[in-house]
Amino acid sequence: MRTIIVAFTLIVVAILSIPMYLVAYIIGLINPVKKHAFAQGLVRVVFRLWLWLSGTSYTIYGIEKVPRDEPVLYIANHRSYFDIILSYAYVPTLTSYVSKDLLKKFPCIAQWMYFLNCMFLDRDDLKSGLQMIKESISLIKDRKLSVYIAPEGTRNTSDTLLPFKEGSFKIATRTNCKIVPICYTNTENILETHAPWIRKASVTMEFGDPIDITDMSRDEKKALGEKVRAIIQEMYDERRKP
């Protein structure tokens, strides 16, 4: 039943989005950042509704640690599609996401992602990866938008994080923005462990301490992926304790 209800609300959102596209477009002609804020506000409301309809109970930890006066690079583990729903429902800064290019095939979702300056990544195309890094750097430097990326590269429901792709961290080293680790636990139990059905689950989302890289040596910056992965793994292990 939850799956049917969420699917029905997706259809309703798609219909109601049509006039909102025009509003977002007009706002964007005046101020692109305000267009982003408008779109993110609407997405936040819809995603919180979906979390409620799905019966998900969740606890957010450490959100007060996130800097509000500067863009950051969010680095997260990735266990479920609901990671994105939960994060966009509560991430405290204007944020653009790096997503797989498959989502471009879904018109309503893709349109809102364009309004949110999201970047579509073809994992098998080196040029796509380089373009994503370039665009992310521009968003942070020029528009002061935060960027969110899951450097495991795919959803992973095991208790051990996959290796992080080091290229993702060039976004931070070339902008000197702070890195904010994010750790999810149990989000796969909303959908992935029994797809296509949505079921009740109790999940957590934790923001770690921001990592300032400005005084790091070159060698330390080269090992950022390993360092941040270890931090998120430790966060995960701690939250998974009985």
C-alpha cells in the first residue's frame, strides 16, 4: 500500500510541477541562485512527505556542525535511493547533487534536477567525470553552492564501504572548501532489501565534523579519499552497534 501511495503522489507532483516550471524559469531569469532556493524548497517539502508516507522513522545527527556561511563538499556513503530523499529533505545549505545520467530519462525528476544545478555523470565516460568536476568547482566558486557526491560510485548495502574514487576530492582541493562527511545507516531497508515494495524502517543520517583541507600537505590531499572513507566507516560502525 505504501508503494502505491508514494507512486500516486509522484504522479500528482508531476502534474503540479508543470506551472511550477514556469515560476522557476522566471525566477531564474532574475537570479539563478534564488531559482535554486525555490526549487530546493519545493523538493524538500515533497521529500519530507514521501518519508512520512513511507513510514520511515529517522534520526538526524550532527546537522549543527555544517557551516551555513560557506559552500561545502558533502561526501556520503550510498545505501539506497532514499539517501537522496532524506538528505535533500534536511541538508541545511543550497546544494547541487552529482547523479548517474540514467535519471535524465525521467522527465519530471530530470527537470527539477536541472533547476537544482545537478550534474549527470556517466561512470564509464572519463570526459563526463572531468566535466562534472569542472562544473562542481564552478558551482562552489561562482555561485557559492554546496556539492553532494557519493564517491563509492554505486549503492552498497554491505557493512564495509567500497573504495572511494579519489577524483571526487579534486572538487575540494581545487576550491579549498570544507568536506562534510555524511553517513547513512539502514536506509536500504526502506526499499532495496525488498524492492519494489516500500516498508517501514528506522534509519539514521549523521553529519560528521567538517574537514578543513587548507593546511594539508600535497600527500595528505592525495589520500583524502582514504581518510574520509575511514571517517564515514567509523561513523557507520558506531551507529550500527546494538
